[in-house]
Amino acid sequence: MTAIEQTEAARPRGTRLPRRARRNQLLGAAQEVFVAQGYHAAAMDDIAERAGVSKPVLYQHFPGKLDLYLALLDQHCEALLLAVRTALASTTDNKLRVAATMDAYFAYVEDEGGAFRLVFESDLTNEPAVRERVDRVSLQCAEAISDVIAEDTGLSKDESMLLAVGLGGVSQVVARYWLSSESPVARETAVGLLTSLAWRGIAGFPLHGTESAAES
């Protein structure tokens, strides 16, 4: 059950929940409010009402609005990183690996909870703690992609990282455009088009060891 689903299940006031379940419920309510209103327009009153709890209950779990926002951001940054790592590990076929990784970004953006807006479209990026988390997950995703590129192509760490940042950046930007423009192109087709574009470039780098083998 997702945090938002727990919010729906536990919304009536007076329901007693285990601490972890209550925390997840509050995070789900906060996600709905932050995604809909943005950080600055959201109020703890709105979140408490959305969760069906009193403000004192909300403050028992989160001392302030920023603490709540950062907890939510941590949760969804971890989810993105896990999705990318899972996609990279899903196959040893590199073209399919590129497709799986790009689809991971599309799936993340398409999720009905809209959590990607907290990571990629936050109105609080001038807050150092938020900026640090967003930059860190972008770097971690790029590093995961870079490790595979370096291993398979023999490119240097720095060269692989440039390609990885490009792949990750293109994936999330195109996925966000695809969603916001309400494109009639199916997700599977969009991922296929983007994969074809990326693969034409990546495939130009020979697999590590094949070049030397061909020369010997």
C-alpha cells in the first residue's frame, strides 16, 4: 500500500494507527498538498486536515513544514535511484538496458502521485537542504549509469560520466515534457523513440575488449 493509499484508508479522525503507519499516512497527505500547491503555498493546517488528524498529531511526527518536505523528498529520491538501479540490473543486453533505464524515468514521472514534481520541479530549490538532495540523487543516478558505460566500453570514468549525465538528463526532461504536453504518443512508443536516439550514439562505442580482439 502506498503512502497516499494509506492516507485514503486512514483519513477519518480518531483512528489510531501504529507510529510507522501514521507517519506514512502523513507523508501521503503531505505529498498531495505539496504537489497540488507547492511548498510555499502549502500550510501544515492543510496537511493535517487532508490527513484527518489534529495539528498536534502532525507535529508529533514532524517538527515543521520543512522537516516534512525533506522526509518526503528523501523517500522519493530513494525511489528514483532504486528504479534506475533496478532497470540497469534487469538485463545484460545494452540496448534493452538503455530502454529499461529510460522507461524507469517515464514510469517515475507518470506515477499518479506526482512525486516527480518534488524532485524535478520543486519551488524550494533555493533551500540548501533541498538543493543538496536533488543534486545528490541526480549524481547517484548518473553514477549508476556511468559505472555500466565504463565497464562495457572501457571509456574513462570522466568520459562515462558525461554520457551518463546526458542520458539521465534527456530521459527526465523528455518524460516530463511527454506528461505535461499530454502527448498522444503512448509511453512505450515514446520510450522506444528516445531509446533509438540514444542507442545510435551509445552503440558507436565498441564493447570493452572487442576492439583489441579484432586488432590481434
